[in-house]
Amino acid sequence: MKDTLGVLLAGGAGERLYPLTRDRAKPAVTFGGAYRIIDITLSNCINSDLRKVYILTQYKALSLNRHVREGWGSVVARELGEFIENLPPMKRVSDNWYLGTADAVYQNIYSIGSEGSKHVLILSGDHIYKMNYQLMLDQHRAAGADVTLATILIDPSECNRFGVMEIDSHGRITGFEEKPKQTKLRSPYNPEMVSGSMGVYLFNTDVLLPVLLKDAEDPNSSHDFGNDILPKLLGQYKIYSYNFIDENKKEAQYWRDVGTIEAYYEANLDLVAVSPVFNLYDKHWPIRTHQRQYPPAKFVFGEPGRTGMSIDSIVCPGCILSGGYVRNSVLSPDVRVNSYTEVDASIIFSHVNIGRHCRIRRAIIDRDVHIPEGTVIGFDAVEDAKNYVVTETGITIVTRDYSLFENPVAVDYFTSE
């Protein structure tokens, strides 16, 4: 992978993940308690030995920039020419902010060209999956491809969520449909399925750069890879499909776009099963991140009805279950659940204090929120909607400005009461 440069797109506004993206970039949103969404793709890069990565940021990127700097800068060896580096919009070739995925790459064309890499691997910062990009590069070279697209087998009923491919028996892409309502296309890898784009594109650099320049000059283009760049390349260049090989090593392939609240919620709860659908505990494919220093998690009180315990859950360091009961949930670092409180099927971000006698289910609670004693969340959507954001599927999101009190009571997180 020494001749390959990674370009990770992390600049989207993340409107569909609002309000979790109100104050932060989508790739910086907490995932699995200890991680950020972007950590999954960056871990794929390191595990694939891809050690030159530009991260293209734009909206509300302060916490994302800080996380990358503190957690990923020391993973690579700068003295060997390796880097994981944030690139904010600099308007070097345009007076606009990023107008689309292709425009984001185009606006950094000088930085990309100056690296002199033979290949450019374009990635997304909001997908959850495990993939060895080295295998994709090996196939790309063996096929003599100009462009290779990573594809995953999907049910035809899901084609409206993906760009779908027509692929011949040799793996060459001969047709492309962007999120069609229906399609007659079928995959050569499984005739009952359709090959959908994973948003992972491998270009020869000498193909990518002129294509980006041409697209930038097109006033009718939306400057998007899926809508504009890839369809125009058909017939002009050798474009191949790389059928996804899942390093997650489960019966079903795992790839999730966590761009909506529902998808994000489900992907987190995928982690807490006895045999998790997405395995964070695989020593052969480690997921890395930056973690602050907290004391170990603590579970206190064992009285009937007041037992500090957790079942089928992820509980991160710094958490105290002080007589509270947590089930089927994900607790980020430094969360306190006080006596006689029950938390079920919920995602709790860092620095949250949940008071006594609370009942919470199917909720996402953002960081730094204090839940007052006796609060009930997730049992009455109409009542919840008066104070919080409630999705159509009944997931309640609690953020600081939706909290019942603007000035939460200061809490001593290291007491047992």
C-alpha cells in the first residue's frame, strides 16, 4: 500500500443524524461507547497497512480534528512519510465550500498530486464495516483496472438505497444505476442479489486527476462520484468491481451506513449481543481509538430492587452503576446510573448523570446531560416530544438543550451514592 493514498470524506453536514450532529461532525459521533464513527474506517486503513490518509473535513469539525490529532497522529511514523492528516476546505482552486464528494477531492487536488502516489483510495467516514483494502488493491493491479469499486451483495428490494452495478462475468462494470426504485440487474456473484456500491473507490491517480478537472468545469454537474463521475467513466476506462470480503468473519456480511438515527441506533445495539453481529473483540482486526484516562467501571449496592448491575451491555471505564439496572445498552465513559433507575435498549454518551427512580428505554442521551430524579423517557412518545426529539420509529434523543433543566446539578462521580 506504499503507492496508495487514502482520501477519507468526512465533511458532510449529517442532517439525517440530527440532533447528534448539531454540534459535531457526523464521523465524530460516538460509536460503541468508546469509539467515534471515523475510528472504524481509520482502523481498516491501519489494518490494511494504508498509512497515508488525508481526512477531508468541513462542518463542525473541532471535536473530529481534536480526536484525530490526539488518537491517530502517533499511530503512524512521520519520519517514514506516513501521516493521518486533516484537510479543511482551503479554497485553493475554488471560491466555494465543498459542493459534493467529487468537488471535495477536486479542491484538494494539489495536495493529492504532490504525494506522487500511483493510486488513490476514496473512503467514507460514516460506514461501519471491516475490510482489507490491500486485497482490493491486489485485484485492481491484477485486472489492469483504471478504477475499482467495492461492491456488496444486497437484496433487490434495497436497491433504492444504493448505487447498483451491472457487472459482466469477468468482474468488469458495464452499467450503473444510482439508487433506482427498482432494477432488473443481478449480480454475477449471486444471481438472486444485486451488487451495490459501498462508497469505496480505488482510482489510478493518472485517471482520477484529469477526471476531476473535467468534472469541475462542467456547470451541469452536481460534482458527486455516484451521480456524475462514475457513470461518465463507463466505456472510457476499465472499471471493475471488487466483491466485498468481510473481515468481520460472521455468517452474514456486515456493512452499515449509519447516516440516520435509526441506522445508528441499530448499529450500536448490534454490538451488545452475546455473539455480537459486529465484533469489537477480534484481536486479528483491532479497532483503535483515542481514550481518555478513567478509573474502572464500578457496580455498587446489592439490595433487592437496588442492585447496581448490567446485562447484555457495553459499560466503558469511569461508569458507576450505583444501584441502577442497565440492560441491552451502550454506556460511554463517565456515566452514572443512580439507585432504583432502569435503563433499557439505550445509548448513553459520556458524562451523563441519570438520577434516581428514572425509567429510560429506546433512548439516545447526548453527552453532558443530567437526567433529573424520577424522569421517564421512552414510554410515551407524545409526552417525550414536548421536551425531546422523537423519531418516527419511537427513538428518543435527549440533548443538553432538550434537557428538562438548563443548569444540571453538579455531581460527584466518584462517590458510591
